[in-house]
Amino acid sequence: MNPSFRLAPLTASLLLTALFSASALAAPQISRLTPPSELFASGNPNPPYIARFLPGQRFDLQATVRLDEGQTLANFEFSVDGKPVQAAAATRSIVTTGLSLPAGTNAAVLNQRAFSLNTPGVHKLTVTATQSDGQRVTAEGNFEIVALQRGGQPVKNVIILLGDGMGATHRTAARIIGRGYAQGKAMSALAMDTAPFTGLVMTSSLDGIVTDSAPGMSNYVTGNKANNNQEGVFPDDTLDAFDNPRVENLAEFLHRTQGKSLGVVTTADVFDATPAAMAVHTSDRGRGTGIVDQFLDDRHLTGLRVLLGGGRKWFLPNGDALKPDGSRAGQALNGSQRDRKSDYLLPADIVAGWGASAGALDPQRDLLQDFRQAGFAYAPDRASLAEAARADRLLGLFAYSNMNVAFDKIAKRRGSSTIVDDYGFPDQPMLDEMASAALQVLSRNKKGFVALIEGASIDKQAHLMDTDRWLLEVIEFDRAVQVAKDFAARHPDTLVIVTADHECSGAAIIGASTRTVDQMRAATATPTAAALRDQQVGTYQASRFPKYTIAADGYPQSTDVDFKMLIGYGANADRYENWLAHPTPTQDSQQPFYKQAPQSSYPANPTLRNAGSGYLVSGQVPGDQAVHTATDVPLSAFGRGARAFTGVMDNTDVFFKIGQAVLGGVR
């Protein structure tokens, strides 16, 4: 008999035994290691180093372990450069429920909170997890501690002026309308044009070439990439919006190490992505109640002294329109939008590690009163702002949600429009007025401050492809730049940065109208491409130099002028275009009463605006709004340390350049 026939059954039996043994002893796997690194993701130990930190900057360590079926996690350990990370037990946690992984996945999320390291260089991060059956799994990543050069003159104050969505086109268009051109030369410069140093910023987020505003701002003030919709955190595998691995932001770091104050000024709702990224840590930029509560609750971490903008709806107690579980049952009569679903409650390890307030699910909270009790003077309108700015802490809330845009605020002051009355807030300050008040308060801290001054609706109106409104937003923003420039001239230890978080809409100056404004209006009677595009859009030499009359308040008397400048969009949705300013803004769905008259009479979106008087421009993107682009944005800088901000840089590089100027000094 052939021996091979006798061995076959034995070989098959051994193979089956081996397979069953391998299944029983299948090793656990580590599917995520935070901070993120290419060493863990692809095995590449070389630059670019995804996670970078200043010496002493705090950040969380985290890993996700996929466990064998029926097994639990017995223990875990993080080590850096082969040395175990020593930490109090209260700052460590294992999370096995509320995960965002596929149903049936047996996994554990391992946390080590508020780690820091002072030694510059590239460091290896290792995590070792032990399963309940004794099996161990290890994974490696890396991160960099960026070295600082010591011995220069330190920067005391940092002012970041953020034109949300403002690309090069937005700046150029504002110069044309606000300063004028003659025979191809600008008559004068915008305030931001006069900065002695300018560079370009790459804006991508951790998970996409096109960022939204949350990581767009967060990347500037943490030095690390965040996912879209997330701010101050790394992504993780849990559903909780407030338990993600944290990265200490600029305000927290400088308040903890130098006692500096924080000021946040915006024309948006203060919960919005850009202002929130200065102070708050969350994986969901939409959690308004919890975000705004943290501004006050964690002021001991951030040094918050000034908060100005819209968003009063989050500060008002909500008790008349709540279900028993605390979620909203309808519209609160006072405009409040507080509810449990958007509130926050932190896990114990974050509270212990970071010293953060635990939070509470309290939609009935009177946050406005709590700010007052904490020593903040309150300004509900422009008239009260100057007096409130005499205090050491300042809160100003000038709208339920986003403030009205400059186009409509200026029209109210001139007595030519009542749009702001329709929102219920007829006396709103301009951004430069808010900036002046904020800097007055912040400058009282002898240790210095970090301030954000945001022109938020450059982005919001570019999304809506409302050219006339975003143009005045840029002019309003530039007037705030002048305020900061003047402050830096009086305080030479101040660094002023003027930039954007991303470009919005792919805006382009395509030329100028070949018609007078009366002819443009007459053409809307025949809203066809032939009448409004082919016979009207002047390009090249047919695009003359439009003449805008600037009023005493610094804004154009009208944006509808003869031979008007025309803007097109490369990242646009469908819209109807007639090139003229629309008398009302588009509806803002974040306003509590936008479905009620008179706001309900505004066009709901750009596909309805000008539908009877404009021709259809088909877009490149779905939906009814233009989108952000991945185009690099300009950055201009004034003051001490400004010379570092030239060339092409990543948005995270800006953080380290600021860190060098403040901590190491500049020569």
C-alpha cells in the first residue's frame, strides 16, 4: 500500500486541530492608536510626523483593541521610548460600551489622559494590551515634540483675525469695491494688504483635502490635524461627542503656563465652529448647549475674559418647550434652543486628567445669569457695549444666533432697511466696534492675551453665493484688521495674524457688467442667459473699472453701480443670477424664529432667490449651497514675530510659529 494513503487521514486531522487551535488563540488586534501617525497607519517612520506638540503641551493617549469573542481586557500600558507612562489611576479608563464600531464587535477603547513631554525630538509611542486569556498585543506609533529656539524677545499678545472662508478672490474683490482702481492700479490698500509679511496656508483636515471650519480653526490653535466637524480632539471609536482624545489648545496652554487671557469675538453664533475651536473640545461641532456651557465652565482652563457675538438662544433657560427627557418639544417662547441632546457630561478620567468641569444635562440652566455671577459685564446691544467694556470681563450677545451681516446692519443705520428689525435685534455693533471693546478689556491683563476676531459671514454668504453681502463682510472684517493693527502699533509686543480657515465657493472675479445699473435692472425683465450673461458679462478689456462711492461710514453707498464688478463661483450649487443685490438675505435656519413672518418671507435658498428675475446657473455640487475648496489661503502678519509667516505653510505650522514667538521669543 502506498504510504501516502495511510498518512492522509492523519495529516487532515492535524490540520483541523491546528485550525481550531489558531481560532481559539486568535490574537487581539489594535485598530487605532492615538495620536495618529504614519508609523502606525502605514509603517513609515519618517516625516511627515502627523502629530506634533510644543514642549509641555498636553494631549491624550488612546488605543482601540479588537478582542477575541468572549474575552475581556485585563490590562494595558502605554510607553514612550520604551519607558512606561506613569499616571494616576483616575486619569486612565477602559470603554467597552457606546462604541461606534460595527454591531457585535468586541472591543475596548483605552485612554490615558493629559500626557505631556518636554524633550524635543521624535518619540516612539507603544501600547501593549493584555486579553483576559493572557494573550498580548502591541502596536507602535510616533509623535514629535517641536524644539524651540530660546533667547529672543517674547510676544505678549496674540491676535488672530480670521476671515472665515476668505480666499484671495474675496480680498481682491473687497479692495476693488472698497478702494477703487484707476488704469489698473489700486487707489489704496486694504488694512490687511499693508502687512509687511504674507504667506500661503494649506488648509486640509485630518480626513479630507477640503476642510470645514471646525478643524480649519482647530488646526491653527492645537498644532494638530482634526477630522471634519471636530475641534480640539483626535477622532476615536466612541459615540460620545465629548470624550474624544483631547489636544491642549493655544489658549489653554498659554493660560496654564503664562496666565494669559482669552478673548473670542465673532459675527456668528458663539457656538459656531471657529469660535468654539478656541476653547472647546468636541467631536460634534453642532452640540450647541454643551459647547457654550464649556465656555463658562472651563474658563479656569482657558482664561476666558471676553465673549462677543451672536448665540443668545443658548444662554436662555429652556423650560416651556421640553419633553420629560429634556429634549425640545417645540419652539421655546423666549427663543431658547437649549436641550439635553446637545448638552455635555464628561467622563471621570477627563475631569481628573484635565481638571475640566464635569458638566451637567441642564437645559433649564440660565447661562446668562451664570456669566453675570461669574463677574462678566453683559452687553445686549451696541449702545451698552462701551460701558460694559469698562469691566474686567465682558459678555456680549447681539442676536439669537448669527448676527446680521454688514450689508443689512449698515442699511439699518442709514435708515434704508429694517432687516435687522425682522430679527428682533435692531442695534447690533459692527465687528470693528466689538474688536475695540474686546482689546480694551483684554489689555488689562499684564500677562497678555490670545484673541480671536472672526468675520464669520464671509463664509456664510459665500455659501449662499450672495456676492453683495459677502463683499461688505470682507470690508467689515478689514476695518477690524485696522483696529488690531493700530493696537499692535501701540503695543509692540503684539503679534497680529490675518488669515482664513479655508476658501469658500471657489469665488472668482470674472469681469464687470457692460451695462449701467438701470440697464441691468431692465434686463431682469427677460431673465435668460442671452440677456443676462451673453449681452452683459464683460471680460478682459470689456471689464471696465467700476466706480463705487464710499460713504462716511466706510462702506459703499451702494453695491449696484454702473459697470458693476461680477463674481462667478467654481464650487457652486444651482442658483439664479441677475448680478444685482437682493433686498433681503436668504433665510438662516439657525435663527429660532426663521419660519415665522417676516423672516419666512425671505428666499429659502439660492435656487429660489431671483428665480423670476435671473437665469439659471447650473452648479458643480449637489444641494443648494456652494462649498468649501482646498485652495491655499493667504496669511498676512503684523508686529513682533510677523517675519516668520512667509512662504507656503501647513495650517498646523502656524501654531508652532506662534509658540516660538511667545515661548522662545523672536530676534
